[in-house]
Amino acid sequence: MRTLLHTVWLLALLAGLFCAGFFFQGVIRDQRIGDPDLSLDLSKPSSSAREFRPWRGGWYDLAVSSVNHTPPFGVPFQGKLEIALFDGSGREMLKRLLDSSMTHPRPSNMSWTQLDSVKLERTIFDPMTLSARVVAADARFAGVMTRVHLRKRQYDPGMGGMVNYIMLAPGILSLVVALGIGANMAGRGWGPGPLRLTIAVTVILGVVAIVLRSG
């Protein structure tokens, strides 16, 4: 009986971890965790910079987006925005300008202007830096929320991506089963190890989910 409970507990714990892995993969994919972006005000001189580590290598797209819901609409940006990307040693890898030649309008909802693409290698120790500076402001963009994005190019799973979130239900159920079996074994005097391990794993997974969700 003891061996059977240990086996079922271990299988339930592994099933919970497997399902949690699928769930976290979906969150990381859809929230683009790790992809840097910068907030700017194009109506006045401003600047912003962010360090990041591209732990997923591949092609990244550099773009500027603006969100606005108040008139005037369709007014093109007549200022100048300078964007630069630096590697871990401070070497400039990419430099682009957003100006009147790019036709980036003040939208009625959202405008998106892609500037370039760059291939980055995966790195953990040397952070890169994405910076942006409004060199020439355009007062007509007052109140517009503008962001600079450097996004990893990835496949859009569409509705198939819901599988990652559906796996959350069996994952929680598996961890509940593991907790119940661990408590049962501890109550029988067979050691609190499985119960403690299951509680620790559950708490860690919960903390990771909260951090990823808030990120």
C-alpha cells in the first residue's frame, strides 16, 4: 500500500508539473515576456532606455506604436524619434529614425510602424540596451501613448494556443491529488517528505505564475 501511494503521488506531482509547464509556455509566449519596450511622449523632448537579455535567439522586429482615442485623427508625425540598440559591450548594433518620411499618424485607435528587423543571439550574462530619444517633438501628439517595441518574431498559434491555458485545470487537479496523497501518507506516519515537497512545488509554481502575470 505504501509503495502504491508513493507511486500515485509521484505520478500526480509530475503530471502537475507537466501541465504547469504548458501553461507557463503560453503566458510567456502571449505576454512576450523578455521582449523590451519603451514608453515615450512624442509631444515633448523625452528619452527612455531599458536593458534586456534576449534569452530566446532569433529575429526581432523593431516597431513604434501609438494609441489614441481623441481627435485630431490621422495627423502624421512631423518630429523625429531616434532609436538605437546596443550590445553588451556598448557597441551600437542598430540605429533608426522615425520622422515625417515614415507616415506614422495620430490614430483613431492604434497605429503601428515597423522600422527594421535584427537577428539576435541568445545571451544570459551580457545585457543589451534598447534606447529611444525624441530629438524633435511634435506638439500635435500630446496625449498619445507611444511605445517602442523590440519583439521576438514568433508563430501565432491562433485558437490552438488556448491549449496552454486549458492545461491549467488538470494541472491544478493533479497537484490537489498529490497534496491529498501526501497528507494521507504523513497521517499514516510514513514521513512528511511527499507532503512538504508538494506544498513547496505548489507555492513555487504559484509565485512564478504571479510574477509572470504581473510582468
